[in-house]
Amino acid sequence: MAALNSILASFYERDIRKLIDEINLFKNEANLWRTHGSIRNPAGNLALHLIGGSNYLFGTILAKNSYVRNRDLEFTQKHLARTEIVSQLEALIHLIKDTLLTVDMDAEYPIPFDDAKRTNSYVLTQLALHLNYHLGQVNYIRRALE
């Protein structure tokens, strides 16, 4: 695996494992579906958004699997069991690592991203940053609620 592929695979695994830890740190599982103050998206929905987006952008677009994304459901589905979220996150680690093994980082990403043609390295770096952004939100929501 090329250097950037390996670095990104490590970062994705690290941050998804941190997200799993955050989900498991909620003392009250119902709080995964609550908001606080001006926060609009519960931690559970942020996790579902990361799962859906990653399954689509890594799985459907790059790995050409049969995943079909329902972005609206990522933000409206509620009360999925913590164990189901964790299971989907664990599966995501494997999908991302396996996909990164085959990606040419200099090649053009198959669909426009950020309203332009981009390289795989651009898109996959941006997605890692997006994961980290939402990881921070989940941490904040958990601490605010508990």
C-alpha cells in the first residue's frame, strides 16, 4: 500500500475506534438520540451519517458494492441500538481499509466532489477530516448531556 493510503487507513481506523468509544461512553443509551441547546443532530444520527456517507463514498463509488444511501434517513432514523451502531462502525473500518488497499490516490475520484473534479487523495483526505469533525461533535454532545 502506498504511503498516503497507509496513513489514511490508520487515521480512519483510529478515529472510527474513537467514535465507537464515544458511542459506548454514553451512560444512558437514550442520550444517543437527544440534543442539547442549539445542537440539532443527536450523536446517534451523526454516527449514522458517517456510516451512510462512508459506505456510499467508499463502498458504492470506489469499491462498487451494492450499498444504496438514504441520506435523509441518516438524520431521521432514531433509537437504533448502540450495539447496531457499533457493529456498523466496525464493518466500516474493514470496508475503508480494504478499499484503500486498491485506490490510486492520484486518479480522479469517479464523481464530482465539492462541486468539482477531484483526485482520490483530495476526497479521501477531506472525508477523514469530516469524520474527525463529527467525532468532536459526538464527544461534545456526550459531555453536554451527561
